Amino acid sequence: MNSPELTNSKKIMIYIPVIICLVLLSLSLLMDIYQKQDPQYWLQRSGSVITVLGAWISFYLDDKSIDFNEEMGVLNMYTNKGYKILSLIIVFIGTLLWGYGDLVFKLVL
């Protein structure tokens, strides 16, 4: 895999999901603030999508992360530790919002 393909893969698997998470979080919070009298809890609903996008990031593999051990017949796939941590943080935040987003909204506003 050459460098432009790796860069495009990184954009699709890392940068775009993170941007979508941030935009979704911002828009859902603004919608809940705007509909303060009759909230639809968009913040809580966005948590499920944020969780899925966080899990998506954990599947990013670069060209040096796949190793086949011929002796044992095992395919090993390694993900960069930074991407694992980023994915874990996003999944954690998304899950908290998904489960407790309505309470966060009620306490903050």
C-alpha cells in the first residue's frame, strides 16, 4: 500500500468519524438547548451513533499492522496504541451519553 492510499484510508477511518462525532455532539446539544421547553433528548440519542463511530475507529489498520505467522498459521493484526486509546475514549463518552444523556441535560440546564 503506497502513501496516498494510506493517507486516504486514515482520513476515512480516523479523521472523518472524529469530525462526525464532534459535529453530532455539538448539534445535538444545541438542539436540546433550543428545545428546552420540550426536549427530545438528542444528546442521548447521539450517544449511540458516537459509540458506533468510536468502535469504527478501532478497526483502523495501517500497512505494517498485519503479520502472518506461517509456523502457527495465525494472522495477527495490530492497531496503533494511540488509535486504540482514542477509540476507547470515544466509545466511553458515547456510551455514557447514550445511557445518561437525559440526566446530563437535566442537570446542566
